[in-house]
Amino acid sequence: MVGIGYGIYSAMTDLWTIDGHTRPFAVLGHPVGHTLSPAMHNAAFRALKWNAVYLAFDVVPERLMDVLNAMAAMGFEGVNLTIPLKEVAFKCLERLDESARQAGSVNTVRFDRDGLMGYSTDGYGFLRAYSEAFGQSLHGASVFIMGVGGAGRALALVCAREGIARLVLADVDVDRARRVAHEARSAVSGLVVGVAQTSDEVIARAREADLIIQATPLGLQADDPLPLPPSSFRSSQKVFDLIYRPPETAMLRVARAAGARTANGLDMLLYQGVRSFEIWNGVKPPVEVMRAALHQTLATS
């Protein structure tokens, strides 16, 4: 009910009263209370003076396809998916765009006359955010990824295709890390890919990397343990945490204290949303309006 209330309140006070012509969009997740997606998409609709609204719904994985089919029948035009629904959608949707096939997950669904189409904008969002944060490409870099679930898996495959020199993966589910490593090797012939399994291996491989990507949920809560210990970081390293709320996680503080350059996932969220908006509507949204809405919502929440 929190997600529904937020969307209707935004539409009625900041946009206009919802009526029979309002175009509905949404984000689905479990949990979903932390999401900032409604803020940026509703700001874009308001700037464009469109009669549209973007809502948020908490959906458990086993009900995802029931919910998506119901939303299609209700006239929804598009949805985003977040933890833990991305891989469920990838396995269950019959129609997948090449972006989803390459990423191995779905974070964007478009409803059209032929049914549901799954896309991934994770890679696009990450690459745009990485370039803006650090001012360079990934070509030739060594990359360590902690957590290879939905987004982490997508970024492993995206990084592999960007011409990196080496990729090392770590996950509490070692078998999952091995599967993603196999996918990365299959996607890019000759790429050096490894899996760090023991605590010592994780620390050593992370410290060696030019870029560390933190793609686990650890850091969303104030009492979460660090995904990586302080000895994993060094100066002249880049550390990218996909979490954006809080803006600086405990891990980013530790990495920055070690001399690393750091970035959170807010701009990745922004550019994921920009690309999703383009997929649904066929036009580029007002990017700076969306960025401002994200920062304002973070600052006041």
C-alpha cells in the first residue's frame, strides 16, 4: 500500500488528478520501499506535461508473472524490475530483447500489442554512470565484482564485452559465481575470468583490481556487515557501489579512507531510468529534471 499511495499522491498534487486517460507505469520489487524511481519518472512526466503516473508495488517472486499479466490486462505500458525479480523475469518471459539476452536478466518490461517484452538497461546505466564518475572507459581494466545476482551478473557480462583485461567474481553462492564466470568466458573468447572462493582469495583479488563493483544488498541497512573488509582496498583504485541509499555506504567510506575513488549507484539508476523511458515512449526524457528529482528526494527523505 505504501507504493500505491505514493504514486497517487504524486499524481494528484504535483501532476494532475488521475482519470480514465492516465498512462500507468510502475516499478516492482521485494522490498520496494527504498526505490527512488517514482520520483524521477513522475518528475519527467510533470516536465513534459504528460497525463501519466509511475507507481511502486511490492511483489514476491513467485507472483511476478501473475502480476505482469494482470498489469498488461489493466493497460500498464511499462514496468521496471528490481531485487529479486530480474532473473525471474528473464527465465519466464517468452520475448527478450538482445540487451536482456546479453545481460542474462530483465529490469525493464514493455507492454505492447504482441505481449510482454523484456529488456535490460543495467549495462547502459552502469557504463554511462562509470564514464561520468571516473572519466574513462573500462578497456584494459581488471575488474572485481562482489555479488553476481541480477545486477551483478548483468554487469559481469557488460564489463566482459567492454574489453577488460581480467574479471574476478565472488558471491556467497560459489556455484552461481562459477556459472556467471562460465557465461563471461563464453561471451568473450580469451578473457581471463576467475572466481574468488576463500576469504583470503576475495581480499587479494579485490585489492589487485583496478575497479571493484559492489553488487550485493549489503549496505542498505545501517547494521549490515561490510561486503569486503578494509584490507580489500588501496589507493588509485576505483570502487563503485550499486547502492544509492544511503548515498555513502560504510564500504564506500572505508574505500575512500584507503585512497580509492568512489561512486554510488545513483547515476546508474538515473541512466537505467532514462533508457527505460526511451524504450516505453520512443523519446528521450528530460535527464536533468530526473537527476534533480533523485537528489532532492534523497536529501529530504
